Amino acid sequence: NLTQLNLIGVGGLKEPKINLLHLTTCQWSVSNAPLSLIICAPCLVDFDLRCIKPRLVVLEAPSLSNFSLSLENTDELRLKNCANIQCLQLSVECLSLGFLFSMFRHCSTVKRLTLDLVGRTEQVDVAEFGIDTLLVCFPNITYLNLGPRAWRVMENSFSRGGLEDGIGMKMIKELIAHLMVHEMGVTLTLAFISSVLDKSTELSDVSLLIHRNVDSYVAGSLISACRSKFPRVRWRWGIWEEGIKDTWFSDGI
């Protein structure tokens, strides 16, 4: 009859399996590199999984609604009967991005998506991973939160060929992005933001967090340009830094 299970830093498990019929909430932080993880939980609604280099992950959870997955390199991820995910948070290696996109491809139930990447973005074929590609995989999201490396990959992809006018672009209503802006890159960043807003006709709330070390003049120039070019948008501004909670200095301006 267990309904809540938290396994934090539990190591030494080679092929752990969870098979609990009444489990609704689970937080599992695997401290070692297991051969496989198998989770079968028909009533599981909230699941937070953090794991390093498992060869195989199998998840069967037909009631799963909120799924947070932090995964460093895996050979195989199997999602069985996971067709009701509403809120998805992904923190994955850059090189695993294409693999995970294929696993979640056309996951039409996801409404809220948070994506962050670990590792070197230079290793990613940016032509394959634009924001329009992301919204093809998740065509019905209304909320998108991009970490700094994810934003960089999307921005670099845009610089190679612009954005396509996909269906997913019409659905998004709220965007949060973590930026590392340099003086020479302001033009590209502004062009990317402008293109996203031009194609996302329902997008009305944009929150931009600028890295604390970015020159104040550069940050101010970007803020001023965004406000003047898109007055219809409700802008929110803040500061981010590694290992520190985001700080907001304006709300809905």
C-alpha cells in the first residue's frame, strides 16, 4: 500500500526494480551507475528521476502527469503507456538530445516543458535541434523554459537557417530563457527573440534571465530593444548564475 517513495543517493543497486501498485509520488536519485532501472507503477503521478549512465531505463506509468528526468547517458529508454504526461522537465547530456527527442517524439499531451543541457554544446549538430524542431516533438506545449545551454543550441540553430513556421509555434504562450549575452552577440540574440515572437502569435509572456557577469550596458541594450520592438509582450527580467537561485528584478513590465 506504499504511496510515496523517496530514494535519495541510494547506491549499490545493479538492476533495481520498482513494482508498486499504489505508488503515486516517487523521487529517485541513483548515486551509482546501475545496469538498468525498471519502474512499473500504474498509479504514479509525480516522478523525479536522476540517474547517471544506466544502460536501460524502463518506465511504465499510465497515470504519470509530472515527470522530471535528469539523465546522463543511457543506451535505451523505454516509455510504456506514458501517454498522459502534462509537465516534463528534462536535464540531459547535449549528445543525448536527439535520442531523447526520438523517445518523446510527438508527445502531444505535454503542456509545460523545461529543458536544460549538460556538457559541451559545441558537440551538438545544431542544424537538427532548433526551437521549431523542439516544438514538432512537443506540438501542444504552452509553456517553455530553456536553460542556458539549451537556449544556446536553439540560437545557434537559428543562425544557421532561421525558423520554420510550425504548428507548435502557434501554441506557445509563455517563454522563459536563461541567456549569456556578449556585446558582439546582441544582434543575433535580438534577431532570434524577434523571430520567435513573430511566429508565435499567442506568445504574450516572456521572461529573460541574463547571466550576472554580462556587462550592464549590453544587458540594458537588449532589454530596451525588446521592450520597444514588442510592446504587446509582458516582459519579465532577471539574473541567473550557476548554483544560485534565479533573481527577478522586474515583474510583468
